[in-house]
Amino acid sequence: MLRIISSKANTLQEAMDEIHREVEELVGENRQRTHESTLIVFDDRQEMALHFVHFTDLLKEARGNYRDLVDLIPFHPRNKHANLKGKDVPNEEPFDYSFRSPFPTIHLLREEDIMKSERAGDTDYIRRRNRDRFHRQGLDVCRERLQACYDVEK
């Protein structure tokens, strides 16, 4: 089951505290096991959303005791795969949209579930298939689909 929460944080520290609580709920000693992963969605005007790449770097450093128990996957309207690897690449490509979302979002995944998936089959195949699918769709379709998330009838 997936848990989705809308962040109430207004500062970087509040966001860090909120994420720590969610990590604790997901993998801590007192976890309820009511969900397998968590999406934390941030308002795009919040402090951490404005400096999202730096924010996610801080988060990964702050995992502390949970480093081997949880993975943090960042999604953002302007994410690029190269940015996630510390490179600045100016050109956009369709596969970048696999890490994009209408609002800055952190996906918390339990490492045990990731490992279970990897043992079950060829996870590299899934990545290759998805990359090919995004490239076949093309950049214009990817842009239109993300934009459609914002175009809500009033």
C-alpha cells in the first residue's frame, strides 16, 4: 500500500523533521506496517522546493541509522537524470520525465522491498523498457502529459 502525504513544512528544517518522522513510520522499531512506501508532496513555493537538488542531497546525508533500510527518490517538475548523478546537462531528454512530477516529491522506499524486487527478476529490463517507451513517445508528448497535470478545469 502507498501512503501519500501533503507536506505542511514551511522551512528546510521542518521538511527534514517531517521526512524523518515518515521514515520512522516506514522502517522504525514501532512501525505499523500499514504501507510499503510513502510519497511526501511539497508545495512548490516552499523553501526546500526552491533548492530541491541541494535539499535531496541533505536528506540522503541525514538518513543516519536508516541508511540501509530506506531509499529516498526525488521527483521534481524539472528533474533530469544527470542532475541526480551530480552532473549539469543542459539538454532535456524524454527519459528525464520518469523522475518528474507536478510538485516536488520525495518517495520513501524500504530497501527490503527494493531487494525483493531485484531478486524476483530483471529490474534492469524494466529500466531499459521504460527508457525506450519515453523515447518513442518523444519530448513533446512528455511535456504535454506533465502540463496536463496542471491544467485542471475550474
